[in-house]
Amino acid sequence: MTDTIAVLGSNSFSGASYAKYLLAQGKRVIAISRSEEPVDALLPYKWVDHSNLTFHQLDLNKDLDAIDALLDKYKVPTVVNFAAQSMVGQSWDWPEHWFMTNAVSTIKFHNRLRHKDYLDRYVHISTPEVYGSMSGFVAEHDHYRPSTPYAVSRAAADLSLQTFFDVHKFPVVSTRAANVYGPGQQLYRIIPKTIMSILLGQTLPLHGGGHSERSFIHIDDVSSATQRICEQGTLGESYHISTERTVTIRALVEMICDLMNVDIHNVCEITEDRPGKDTAYLLDATKLRTQLGWCDQISLESGIEQTLNWVNTYFDVLKHQPLSYEHKE
């Protein structure tokens, strides 16, 4: 495994955190994202020595030729793709944007990559949303039942990649992580949004009363798992990344309120659920644990404390950042 890795979607929380992890391992990172780099507080790789990282503002929808040329220039042997339209609820408003990025442009990119003889490994970052609402823990071989435009668009790329592997032996390995969180996460996500709402004295909408069940996993555990899968995962396979612990959204918010010494009833407002919202995402990560020897290290309590410390450290910057998702086509 060589020391140069291309990270698409490098401005995303997961992409930037993974880049930070790679830099700590002494890797060289070619970072690619469609938007300008955000403030340092929202870009974890800026918190460490990032002299081995070069950033390129390129859009998978518009700059495929430039991305292609960049990979050819450095003959990058490993590509890890976090790039996606990722918001679920908003995918109902502009489904064509989600399908263009997550399916059409992504599959175009894969078709370019499959002709590159220097490519040794392509890591496709997928999502548990492809399984739809789960009544229990699901394994990697379970059937897809996507229930939103976002989920359908991601499932399309997943299925296309499976055919690429079957027919072309395209060197793909896929990951699906549970709900990630940690320092540097976008402020519209539930954990930082709860913290910011409390600090700013704003009301936090609790969709459907917060009864949905999720497994939250610290981004550092996800980054370590992603690299383990990248280096040791079996080509053509997918791997779930998750803790074994689950929690309802309400219980999660209560945990944060208790840590910050506030009453949840003074923070939250019960609102209706978004269309197509799945009641639970419960991933069985036995395959990753047994085959590759990975194990999560950071408890939810410890991770929330880390996230709160990050917010407090950068609060003067973060308070000027939007708490709601801002859509870009």
C-alpha cells in the first residue's frame, strides 16, 4: 500500500476527519471537494500538521475531467470517496440533485476509474439508509429497502459498483457507518446542534418526539475502521462500522442536557417527523470485528464531552456559522 491517498468529499465531516487520520499516519493526501474549505473549526485536518495535504476545489458534477487528470498526474493508487449529497429530508425537495450527484456523476466517475491500471483500491463510502427502517440489526448481505430519494440514489451507486466488480473486477470495497459524530461536525447535525442550541438559548426541534433509535459512533473510530477496511478488506465486499450500543434521539439529547446542566423541557420542542424517516438504523458490525480485528474505542459519553469541548474552544467562530443545512445544487 503506497502512501498517497485521494480523498473525495474532503470538506465533509467524515472526509476531513479521515484526512486528519491519514496525516497522522504519515500519508500524503490529495483532498478534493466541490466547495471552498470552510473555517478551520469545521475542518479537522487543519488542526494538525497538514503540509502533506493538497486541496483541490473540484465538483464531481462539473469537473470530472479535471479530477481525472489530477488522479492521472499523481497516479493515485487509492481513492476513498466520501462525496455525496447527504441530507435525507431535503432530498424530497430536489430529488434530481441527489440522483445527479449520488448516482449519475458518481457512476460516471467509477467508469473513468475502472480504466486506470494504477488504481489498486477504491473505497466507496455508502450509507445504512439503503436498508430502510430496521426492525433489528442488519448484516451486509441484507436486502435494500430504501425509503427516500437520498437512499435510492445511494443504493443505485452501490448496485452499479457490484456489477463493476462482478464484470470488470473493479477493485472496490465499501463501508457503511452508523451515525457518526465528534469534534468538527456540521452544526445542523443532532449532537452539535443540541449543544449550540443550549449555548445560544434557542429551541431545538425534536422530530417525532425523538423516539427514533440510532447507534452513534465517534468519527475517530470510523476513521480507524475505514483505513483498516482500505488496507485489509476483501475486494468486492462491504463492511459495517458501528458500535453495539443504541440510543433514542431523545435519550441522546437528555444526555447532552444533563452534561450541560439544563432541563430538556426548556430546550426542546416536539415536531412532526420528516417524510420517510426510518425508525432505526442498527448495523451488525460482526464482520469487521471478526475478520479484520477492529473494535471501537470511544464511549458515547466520552465522545460527547470531546464534542462539547470542541464547541467551547471554537464557540466565537461557530456561533456565526449556520445551524441549518444550506443546500447547494
